[in-house]
Amino acid sequence: MSDVNRSDVNRSDVNRSEVTRRTLLAGVAGSALAAGTRIIDPHVHVWKHDPAFPFAEGAKVPERDAAPETLLDLMKTNGVARTVIIQVIHYRYDNRYLAGVLKKYPGTFQGVCRVDPLDPASPDHLSKLTSEGFRGVRLSPAGNAGGDWFRGPLMPPLWKRCEELKIPMTVLAPISRMPEVALLLDKLPDLTVVIDHMADCPIDQPAELEKLIALKRYPKLFVKISHTWSISRQPYPWPDAQEYVKRLHEAFGPERLMWATDWPIVDGYSRYERALSVVRDDMKFLTAEDKSWIMSKTIERVWPFGD
């Protein structure tokens, strides 16, 4: 064989290798998900330092903005098509800034509001916010006595209103409060409930996760498998926290689990793209069909975008 021919063969081998490498790299997202799946992130926050939308009195003021334009850039770069924005605690129960974002970017975002859980008028406030375009409400009781309102007399009417409005109740609460979720749901079988961040079950208390798993008996209860990066004590891809995801997957199935980035909170621990890739690429126990549910179809069961 001539040197020219050998050179041609070598170039051909290199070209084939490069094509294979590019195909593999470019196909990571596609091959990791069922065909036709669009990625939807069901949990992010936005805020901006703007005197027209002051942060709540006594709230911790963030150092930087989390602007929707920054979020849109991250979504575009990472192939995320739609996002659900959760009212951030910095504004507490003043939902005006998020309402403006939803109006500015119709169809791209859906919004989950907050109402004051200590205000008897909160059910009516929720009705008003729903009429303005919000699709759900979030409650975040602390695990200590300061969060005991969660089992108080104001919760049943608020949860009942949520059921009547046919919007999801989203709960950020520690694992210790999961039995209280059950008590509320026993009377409201048609209410959709989403538990945020695996109830932030401490990684060194794996038995406590059973309090969340016990809620699988409620068919309209969903769980976000986010915060692997927060509860883990190991480096990416946070294999200790993945064990919790495995248990939840076995209990609930992919049709009732959803991923999320929790941007920009994730930036204090890791990065937006890793909150995505840990589910899409590095949870090896999930099939492509599982991921199509967890990263898209489950979310649209709760927050349908309809386009």
C-alpha cells in the first residue's frame, strides 16, 4: 500500500473517529431521553433589585439579580423549553414582580404564587391570583414551632380552595412534616400536591425518607427529585443522594416524579447545567422513557403548557 493510500486511510479513520465523537457528544441529550421529549424545568426563581418591587421587610436581600433574561439564556444554552417560576421568599406575599414576568413572556413561563398562611383571607387572595394567571401556590412551613401553623385551622380552607380552583398545592417542608401533609390530603382526594426537593431529607437519615414514601398512597401527589446537589455529601454526580431518587422511583414511578434545577439557588452549590445533566445523563438506573416522564410529561400533568 502506498504512503498516499495509507495517509488516506489514516485520515479516513480520524474522520470516522471525529464523526463518532461528535455524534456521541451531540447525541447525549437526545439519546438520554425518549424521542420528541422537550425538557421543562418546574422549579426556578426570579427577582430583581428594583424600587418598584421592593423586597419584603425583614427578608434577606440577595446580592445579585436573578433576571428572567439570564434564565432564558440558560434555558436556551441547555435545551430547556419551558419553566415554572416559583414566587421567591424575598418578596414574601407580594407577587407583583413575578406577575409582570409572566405577562412579559407568555407561554414560556408558568408561575406559582405565595399567600400568607396566617391570613384567614388567603383563600380569597389565592382565587384572585389564580384569575390573574398563576397556576399554583407554595407553602413553606419550618420544621420548628414557627411552622406549626401548617397543622392549624387555616390550612383546611386554603387547601380546599386550591382543590376547587384545580391548581396544585406546592409544599416546601422538612421530612418531619410529611405526616401532616397526609392528614390534609385525607380530606381532599382530588387535590394535586407537589412535594419540593424530596422534602430535603437529610442524607444521614435514610430511614426518614419513608415518611415521604408513605405518601405514595395519594395518586395525585408528586415529588420533585431536585436538591441532590444540596443534600449530598459527595461530589458530582452526588451518588449518595441518587440513592434517595432510586427509592422514590421505585415507590412512585417516573409518572409522579419531576426533576428541577432550583435556579439560581443551585449556584451556591453547583451549576444549572449539572442540575440538568445529573438526571439526564448520570442517573444510570433511569431509562429514556423514565426521563421523558421526569423531565417533561410528569410536569405537564401538573403544569400543562399545551403547545
